[in-house]
Amino acid sequence: MFYYVLKYVVLGPLLRLFFRPVVKGMENIPADGAAIIAGNHLSFSDHFLMPAIIKRRVTFLAKAEYFTGPGLKGRLTAAFFHSIGQIPVDRSGKEAGQAAIREGLGVLARGELLGIYPEGTRSHDGRLYKGKVGVAVMAIRAQVPVVPCAMVGTFEIQPPGKVVPRIKQVTIRFGEPLDFSRYAGLENEKAAIRAVTDEIMYAILGLSGQEYVDEYAAKVKAAEQAEGAGRFPKRRR
């Protein structure tokens, strides 16, 4: 109930008022049945803007850190994400990917919409990065369509590190559903799931117009941080 109150009474109207989202391709969202909405991830605002304009409920796999923060702020954040039905996923350790897949398949088995960011993390520089293959495994195993989604302008309103977003119009584009039924039974084949993932990322790229980087975002970000730390070493006391 809290999800729909937030969507239609509180947060949804405010988001529409301030950001005046231009929505294209809404007809590509299935009216019923399970499907995956796979999008680029440029901003914390993505979690709210995209679900706010879709009539059906969207359940996202959210990083566990949103549910485990310290202090009052951490408890409030955890309560908020739990209330709107988001699922915490631990992204550390060898079983992290499998846990996310299990949770996602559970959502799809109930005939619901699953929202996922194949990049695995927010883009730190506005570019589109290589997708992780979990989305392909779920699409093939559950035999559901994948709707590519592109958020345009959310990096400018709230880049990583910015708490209060700028008031500016954004665009949300949904592409035609992608059918991967031809890969049925191949969810354990590396070549197949890589091909499916790349096709999804290519569709997102076509909608977003971003610069594409054929590397994982987390790896590039870590390398840049390490380079920056080496260039500016901490001063000894």
C-alpha cells in the first residue's frame, strides 16, 4: 500500500511537477505478465523517476548497502526501500551474482516487472559501461521479454555525490521488447549469455546516445581512484 501511496499521492506527483519527464515508448511496457526492464544507471534519481511514470509496479534489485547504513539516516533509508518493495542484494563474495539471479527469478515467477541495471552500479562519468550477464541468465531462464530503457538527463540533475537534485527536465525512453526465446536452455553457456547481454546494452545505447565503454564500470572507477590516490599521496604527519 505504501508503494502506491508514494507513487500516486506523494512522490510521483512531485517528480512529475519538478522534472516534467518526457516519456517515449510507454507502449512497449507489457500490460501484464512478467518482463525485465533493463536500463542505464546515471543517478540515484533513476530509482524513483522511472517507476513513477510506469503504471505497473516495478521491483528493483537494490544494493544491500541501502539497507544496512548506520544511524538514523541508515534506518530511515532501509525502511523506505523495504516499504516500496525493493529487494536487497549483497554484491560482495562469490555467491553475490547467484543470489541476485535467484531473487530476480522470484519476482518474474510472480508475473511482475523486474527492474535491473545491467552495468551493476551507477556510471561515475555519464558513459555507458559493459553489462553484467545476470540479466541475460534471468531473461533466458524465465523466458521473458527484456524492455530496454534509457534515462536521459538524470546524470546532469544528480550526478554521484550530489544529494539534492537540480530541477531540470529529463527524458525516459523505452525500446521495443527484446525476445531471447531462441537462446532457450543456453543460460549456462558463456557465449550465449554474453551475446544476449551485449544485445541488451546495444539497445540501451541506441536509446540513450551515451558514449560506450567496453569495460565494467566498477573496474574503471576503481582504477581511476587508485590512479588518483597514487598521484596525490596522503601527507604524513
